[in-house]
Amino acid sequence: MSMFKDIPVEVGVIYEGERIRRNDMQVELGGPTVKEKFELAKVLPMDAVEDGKITIIGPDLKDLKEGGAYPLGILVEAAGKTLDAGLEGVIERRIHGYLNYIEGFMHLNQRYDVWMRLGKKSFQKGMNSFEYIGKVLYRLFKSELPIIEKVQITFITDPAKISAMYPAAVADYEARDSKARGLKDSEVDTFYGCALCQSFAPSHVCVITPQRYSNCGAISWFDGKASASIDPKGPVFAIPRGEIINAEKGEFSGVNEAAKKRTMGEVTQVWLYTAFDHPHTSCGCFEAVTFYIPEVDGFGVVNRSFKGATVNGLPFSTIADSAAGGRQIDGFHGMSIEYMRSKKFFAADGGWNRVVWVPKEVKERVKEFIPADVVDKVATEEDATNIEALKTFLKAKNHPVVARWEAETAPAVETAAAEETVAAEGQMMPVMTAASLPIMAGGFKIILKDAKIYANKVIIKTVKDEKAK
Ligand code: ZN
């Protein structure tokens, strides 16, 4: 495409969903081994932004040792006559989509969880500077979101500078989230959907409501509304709520219709307030994942940055794999941290009364939203590192789930629990690591699903965004 003639590699929607394996990577930026990393968008006054300026603070791509992982901060500063701070979340989330257009470049997650890889092949073709990445971002921002009149982009790899900027970025995310709290699902007639993750999870549509953030934790209902209004053909779209089919479980006719349409019939029914029966699908970029623990009839939660094994003996990566890929898995639910602050957080399953184990870091972050009568009864890794210890803890604290155990007869609980453990462990084996495998061919994107085992479905999508090709 002529717009990217001076970029050493191709840029186009066709490269979305491209995975870069460890062996094929030149460098990793952010990701699980790097503690501080971020991407942030800020809206500034017109005269504070120099249009097209790209700044690199710290070593450039060509100076980073092959195979290493490095901290990275990306700061996008935009200005425009009708642009306001309410659009920062929308602009920031586009970084994900745009960077994935670059051949041999992978961008995952968001905010303080970003994880990027540059492939060796693209590096060898000359993609060796953030200058190019900045140019791609700059041109896509300007052409896709005309509301942005000026934009300057800064890449920071200097760890000291990242540490200095990090707290302010985190404070910005929190300020954005807190502004979006308060409105109820029942008070609006429009929800929003996000299909940004379909390149990695073809049957996933995020349903964003006032009381349910996107799984990635980066798009509130207000962001969804803003995004759909400034870019109606973009990845975020309005979902007329429709009729309330089930207020308790969170089933709405408009959501079911949108899911059916956007997943090509794969998902036809979604319950927003429960992890069971028709749970919301999980993409791959969720901030945390809930996992059902049959032995105690409660939920555990693990976030992306949690190191080591959770209370059921499995790490985040294994639990995330068993939920990810756009499927509806009973008892497993990829979600945002912000959803844990919502009154609708698994409301149909008992909400916080059903949560038994949460990493300490997450518990601290959401503490003031946990009902006072249960907050001390939710275990962390400091209270329990295995199921037996968890049972003892919950019993000693008289956690609300204990009453559920007593509702059944003791011997039945023992046998049922033992059987369920085996089944659950079987399901959690990493058989779904390649949940989707996209193949690019002549203007079509062919996605082979569950390709590790066999292709049980082939989805052929026309390349929608001709502009970016
Ligand atoms: Zn996602």
C-alpha cells in the first residue's frame, strides 16, 4: 500500500492475528517477564502537540540484543478541535489493532499488561527502529480517526524513565475507570460490542455494558459509546439492548442477536451475570480469569501477572488456555479487574459470596468493592496454596460457600468432589493451545479453528478494511 511505501515490511489488516513464537522473535517488549510496561493515550491542547513527531527515549530496536525481553512504554499524545479526554481510552485501545497490522509484529493485551514481539524476519527486512512503528501508528491514527488532527508518539525503553512515568499511567487508568462507575445496565437502552479480538478469537464478541467492562479492562461503556460514535465502521458497535429475557442471569435479546450475527452463529445465547450455562466468551487478552473450584463450590480468580501456581495447582497460563479462544466454558470466565468492582459481578452465582480465592495483589486493588461481611473470608495465596488448606480456611472463617456444602449430605460431597476433580484436571490439559490458526490468502483470511487437533471449522472472512491493506 502506497501509504506505507517507506516502511520495510508490509502493513495491512491481513497480518492481524499473526502469532510470533519465541524461536522466531527478534525481541520481546513488555510481557510477563517485564515488571513495568504501559501504553497510554493523552489528549492535549492543539499547541502542545507537534504533528507527526516521533520520539525514542532509550535504546532503539536495533540496539536491543536478539532474543531478549525489554520494558516499553508507548505514549500517544493527540489533539483536535473536537477531541476531549473522554476519548483517551478509545484512542489507546486502537494501538492494539494498528500495531497488529504490521507484518511480523504481534501486540497483545493493553495498558500495564502489554506484550509485544517483533519477528526476526521483519527485523532482517529492515524493521529495526521504533521510527517505523511510530510512522505506521501515526498514519493509521490520522486516516482512521479524522477527529485526531495532530498526534505525536513517544517510545520509551529506558527503564528509569518508564519507572518514573508508570505511576501516573496507572493513576490515569484508575481515574478513567472510576469515572465510568455508577451507571446501571437497566438505565440504558444501548450496550456496545467489541470485535477487536476476533483476529485471535473468531467467535468472540465482547459485550460492554455500564456494569460490565470489556474483558481486556480497557473499554468502558462510555468508551464504547464514544468509539461507536466517532468511528461507526470500526471494531466497536452499538448493540440495542432489546428485551430483558432474564434479569437475574443477565440475558438480553439484543445481546443474543448481536452475538449470533457477529460470531456467524457460533454463539447464540449469552448470560452476562453468571459463569455457568451460557457464560460470556473469553478472548485471549482478558486481565484475569475466574475458575470454578468444584471441591469447595466456589470461584478462584487469577490475574495475568500472578506468578506461580494458584490454589488448584495450575498457573494463569494453563487456566487461561482452558478458557480462551472465544468459547463458552462452564465455570471459566475471562474478565476485567474492573468487573470485580461491579454490582453485577457474577451476581447470579452469588457474587462475592461465591469467591473463595483471589491473589493478594488483586484483592488489595478491589478491596473496597468487596462486601464488608465477606472481605476477610476470601483467601489469598498467603492463606491457602492448595485445596485442603483452602477448605480449612473457608471453614474457619465461615465463608458463605460453607453453607452450600452443608446443604448436601457429607458423603455425597466427598464422592462428587473426588469425581469432579478428575474431570476438571482432564479438561485443563493444554489441548487448546492453538485455538485458532489464521491463514492469509489473496484477500481472504481463513481461520482454522482448533487446528492442533483437526480443523473442525473453517471461517472465510472478506478483508473488510481495504484502506489499510
Ligand atoms: Zn480481548
